[in-house]
Amino acid sequence: MDGIEVFIAILLLSFITVNGKANGREVQIFEIFDFERIVAATDDFSDINIIGRGRGAVYKGVLENGEEIAVKRVSRSMHNGNEQLKNELNLLARLKHKNLVKLTGFCIQHQEIILCFEFMQNHSLDQLLFENYDGTRILEEEIELNWGQRSRLIQGISSGLLYLHEDNGDTIIHRDVKPANILLDRNMVPKISDFGISRPFEEDRSFFTTDTSRGTIGYMAPELQSGMMSPKADVYSFGIVILEIISGIRNTSCPLGLVSLVLQYLNEGRILELKDARLEEPCSNGEIKRSIYIALHCLLEDPNSRPDMRQINLWLTSESTHPLPLPVRASHWGSIGIDATTVVNSATLLET
């Protein structure tokens, strides 16, 4: 072993404990896999079993007992002290929540770094919501999402972000919240994945400066253009994801962005036309409206005006279907393509 391989071995082995606790925190207990076992599970890393790519190919694997796993074969280019890989593993090793993807084991042999995760039978959220840009479906099989499922997805993602921001002992900013990083298990439970650019946030600070290139266009908060980062950047991204879940429309597929379309529909009194045409009746129009308004709170231009994830969770778990009050001027969303002189009709916003 050398460099990052030693780091990973020490890091992950340090979290293998008898009672599942380290430094007073509950942590995951990892399985150490032999390389030959991984080779057998993936049919010698057959291309047929590739289910994803990123910082290395991800394969579907089947263990000898029939258990399915996701096997990430880390790219050789990341073996030489790559900070993103170190950062992701450090977080995966100590974060544990039902709405975060679970690292189950690893293998460091034969100059290979292999990470094993729980297998997500229902792919990623973007594959279920969107078509390819040429209009063809991403998945061969049709998986329809009714409103109840979509509502539970929104709540699950919100719960995972609340854990990252407030309930894990630190404040962790994910920095790349988007449907492609939301994986779905066999029960359609959403799991937030990809912590490569996530980082802790010091609670006594309002913001920290960051590389403006980190993240994904279409989901990045406007303050990132100035290099200012806080947990409210994740809140902004989550607002975009809510609108995409409701509409089935990819934000970047709209000429002026999905938020512009939402505000247009609000002004014209036809906000329910935003909902995905694949959503069959009956579905709760009150819940859909409320979720849209929660999203618009998340998308306020001033990060200090956005709610935190605890407030968002309270809104989402409330049994009320009455719409939330919103700022009445579109200038509050001025940096995302809305004319600052446009006035959103307050009667429209408050209708039931």
C-alpha cells in the first residue's frame, strides 16, 4: 500500500468496533472483502454489470449468499492522495441515517481501492423523473411515481439534509444536492449519495469562501457566484429538487429555468399545471401547492431569508394543506432570471 491506500485502510479500520461506537458516536461496522470475492460477485468487473460512473465505475455485484451490493472500483487517478476521496470516506465512515447511502465494506488489495455500498434497486431519482435530452427514456422499464411516493421522497431528502446540517454532531454541507445524487432502494426510500465535495461548516460563522466551480449548474445557489458557502446553499438546491419532483421537468431544460416557469404559472393563476402530467388523479392539490410554496421559500435570493432544514421539515411533516405565505415581489428571486419589477399576485399565493 502507499499514500491514500494507507490512509483509507487506517480510516476505515479505525471505525470497525465491537459495539459500533467511536468517540462517543454510533458508526457503521464495515466488512473487509477479499478481492477474489469482489471479482466473483461482479463477474470479473463485467461491463454488463456497470450501473454508474463517476470517480470510478460502479458495478452491481451479487455475493455468494444472494445479497446484492453496489461495487465502486475507484479510478486509479484518485489513488494518489485525492482529497475528494479522503473527504467522502471520512464522512461515510461516521454518518449514519436512513436517508444517506450506506457504505457496507471495502477491499484494498492488488493496488485496487474498492468500496461496497448497499444496492439501490430503483436507480437514481433523475433516471425516474426525466427523459434524455433527445426525448427517449433513460430507463428501459417504466416506473411511475404517484403523488404519495413523490411526497415521501421530498420528506426523505429533507430528513437526510436535516441530519447532515444539524443532527449528526457537526454541520455538514453536501454542496451537490440534485436528483442524480438521490438513490432509491427497493421500497423507494431516498438515499443521499456522493459526498466527495461535502465539507464541515463552523457553526460560529455565517459563511465561508469556496471554489465557485464546485457543484452542478442548475442547482447552485446564487451566492456561490461570489464564493460564499453556507448550509443555505443546500436549501436552495433542495428547492430546485422539490420543483423537479413535482413537475417531472429538469431545471436546465427550461429556457429561463424552472423557477421562471413556476412564477409565470403563479401570476397566471394556474400553478397546478406545473404538476407532472404522469400524476394521475386523485392527488392532493393542496399538498402540491404547499410543496411548491415551500420550494419557493428555499429559493429566495438572500440566503439569510431562506428557512433552515429544521423549519422545512416542520412544514413538510405538518398535516396542514394551507399554502404558506410568500414574499409578494419577484425581486426576491431576482438573480434567477425573474424581472425585478414583476409582482406576484398575493391573492394567488394565498388561495387554498
